[in-house]
Amino acid sequence: MTKYAVIGLKGHQYKVTEGQEIVVDSMVGAKPEPRVMLLVDGDKVKVGKPTLPLVKIKLKEVAALEKGKKVTVVKYKAKSRYRRKMGFRPQLTRLLVEKIG
């Protein structure tokens, strides 16, 4: 049986286990403070309403800044000869889940 949790971080939800690395939106200068919403430990399941304040998850920053895959944005307006194409690479942070408990 495995132990995992569902956490909320910067508006997104992630299913994490101990020793797993997750890639989240850039968190430069901010300490990651995850909200634990669900904890599964073997047969025991704890569901938060909406969070579990007594359960703590220890995260360690592995890489502060990484660039993600390129995102292409296209704007188009019919019948007016308006076309714009631009793109960007989002900045990401890689986190290691050290302990769930």
C-alpha cells in the first residue's frame, strides 16, 4: 500500500508521494505552502473540508527556475487582415516532496 496526498499549490492540485518531484509555476522568493486536501495511507483515507490543517508536507526546492515547453498564442480577426502570432516559455520551479505526515 502506498501513501499519497492531494495538495493545492498556487491554484493547481497535485497528487504527490514521498520522494516525487513536481513541477509548478514559478515560486521565486516565496516559500511553498501546500494545502493538503486528501491523505491516503494504506486503507485509511482522510478527506479535508476543504483542507486538513494538521497534516504537513515538507517540500524542498530543487531547481528555482526552469523554462517549460513553448506556448504559442495566435490572435486572428476575420475579414480585417489582423493576424498576430507570439509565444513564450513559462518559468517553472521544480519541488521535491521530502515527507508526508
